[in-house]
Amino acid sequence: MNPPKSEAVWPTVHLRHGEAERIQAGHPWIYARNIQKVTQDPSDGSVVQVRDHRRRFLGVGFFNGQSKIRVRLLSREKQDLDKTFFVRKCQQALLWRQRHLPNRACFRLIHAEGDGLSGLTVDCYGDQLVVQTTSLGMDQRLPMITEALVEVMAPSRIIERNDSIGRSMEGLEPRKSVLYQKQGSSFGDSVRVEMNGLEWDIPLDQGHKTAVYLDQYENYRRLGELTASMKAPRVLDAFTFMGGFALHCAKAGASKVIAIDQSQEALQAADQSARANDLEPRCEWIHGNVFDWLKEHSKEPDADSLFDLIILDPPSFTRNRRSMGDAMRGYKEIHLRAMRLLKPGGLLATFCCSHHIDAQAFESSVIQAAMDNRWILRRMASFGQPADHPVVPSIPETQYLKGFCYQRLEDGFIADPEVPSARA
């Protein structure tokens, strides 16, 4: 690698004594409290080099004096963070996906810290890309990143979905736009892609994150396989969003799927996908608040209103550690009420997408709810993130998605449905 052209003019961030170990282990975030001094008064978004209290080089990254995260490291080597750098990182990320998730039409190409690019997320939907930048340094270099993506991926279109609330923490305003469009191309309101044998119509300018929950791709398949092993089960999909679990369960043979979400736009997209796959007779889309719906229907349910399979996939209940208590109470409440709608021998699949709540704490909310209902649960399966959402152990924030499937036991053990293996 050639010596960086800018090394001589990089401002330097010096860390306090004892603050380098976490960074050396691989974490890219440097907070204001970690810093001893900064030389040359760097402008926000500019490249800085980071050194420990003994002046030993640790890496280079983007500086933002307006953010709690003062520096986001991007390289442990002395190199320019230019187009060549972004092309190489995109190529490396693509190679990882091709090796571990071959022949996928939809996948996450760049998973921020999981791919060494803190503040950048890129999702691929067929030949279209959706980009989010959640750091000032990345946002300032969006034209350069777009050029790199065009060179590596040759997309027909690149859209930015910079409408996440996390941007405000970097002093950034929400924004949506088309960053690139191949000459002569035309596009409708949605893109049709294949996912686990289903045709999906995805409106790329709507929804959470970059459109759909690609982190559940493998779990959609596994819940579909679980549904297929049951006898025409009746399924409840709470927090369905664009119908990911609902559609997979319907395709796998569910006799009826009731799917609830508070987003009317998401439910319209889900219904469109159901029609594209001839699944609309099996799917009932309910626009409403899941907590209210569960509260109303779990009071005195009769046998005909119970479900063989209930899926809970709520949005994150907490964005910081201060609200973990409220989040845990929220998880316990939805588990408590959902269990009252579950048949004896029925299955409950539940997910948590907050990195602040680990798997053990999340499972405890399920067990506490079961105890309040005087039930015993048997764990059937565990769920996590797919390979396109890579986990770096030294960066706990990269591991956020966890889930479990339980069977309700009554009067002893009940014969197992055939649960798909995690290695399948």
C-alpha cells in the first residue's frame, strides 16, 4: 500500500492513559471522555489520526466535535480514506456475501461497524441499492461512496434513505433522494424481488431502516419450515410490518394468518405481495396497535380464537440503557398477553432487536410471563443474525438480533413438531 498523501496534515487525537485497550481490541468509537487532547483543531467530518497516551499510532477515522462519538475509526493503517479505500471495502464486503450467502437477490452489502465502515449501511434489492449514512464524515463523502458503489455493484439505481432519527445525534438533517440512476432506466413505485421463493413488491422509499428487515431473511425461512411441519396451523404475526413472517407462514401451509401492524403503508405493501403470490385468501391484515389488540383479545379467549403459532417481532423498545427497565416491562407484557392466545402445545416465536438487552435478559422476560400464566415452556430453537449482518465480538453493538421459539407444555411433554435445524 502506498504511503498516504495526507498523513503530514492529519490532525491528531491523543487518548487518555488506559483508554486505548478497547480501541486496540477493535472497537471504532472514541468518545469525548476518552480524549486527552486534539491537535490542529480539526474541522467536523475531517480525517484525523488517533494515538494512545504514548503517541503510538492506533488508526485513522472521521472526527465530529458535535457528536458524543468524537472519532469513528475506519482503518488501523495509515491510508487515505478516498475512493480507492471505499472501493476496496465494498469489494471485500461483497466477497463475504458471495461466499456465505450465494445467489441471494436481497442482502445487506455494508453493515456499518460489522464491515469496518462505521456510519454507513447499504442494502441491495435486486439491481437497486439503498444507502444510509449516520455519521457526518460518511455523509460528507456520499458522492464518493456512490461512485465506489457504482464501480463495484453496477446498479441500475441508488437511493438514499437518510430519514433515521440517529442522524440527529451527528447534527444531520433527514433527507431522501436518488443518488444515481442508470441512463435509460425507469422505475415504478416498488421493486419486485425474490426472497425464499416468494415474490415481494418492496417500496424502497417507505418502511423502517432501508425498506424491509433483511436481518430476518433466514428466520423467515426457518419459521416457514416450522409452519410446514405443522398441520395447517392458525398463525398470529404481531408487528408484521411488510408481512415477512406472515407471507412465509401462509406459503408454507398455514390455514389462516392474522397479521397486525400500526403502519397502513406497510400493510398495503404486504397485501400487494400476498396477491403477487396468490396468498391473499389466507392472510388477514389488521391495522392497529399490537398492545391494544393483544389486551382486548386476551381477556377471555375461547378455543376457536387461539393460535397454533404466535410470532412477536416488535421494533426495539429501548435505544439506551436508561430505558431498559421500561423495555423489559414492555417485553413481559406482550409475552404475557400473547401466551394467553396460544393453544396447548402451540409455539411462540419471539424476537428482540436491541443490543442493550442480551439474550439471557430477553429470555427472562419470556420465562417470567410464562410463570405468571402458570405455564411451562420448552425452548425449541434459537435465532440470530445472518451472515450479511456480521458480528464483531469486540463491538457489542454489532450483535443485536436474538430470538427464541418455545412450545407451551401442559400435563407433561408433548410430541415435538419437526423444528428446522439452525444448520439447515
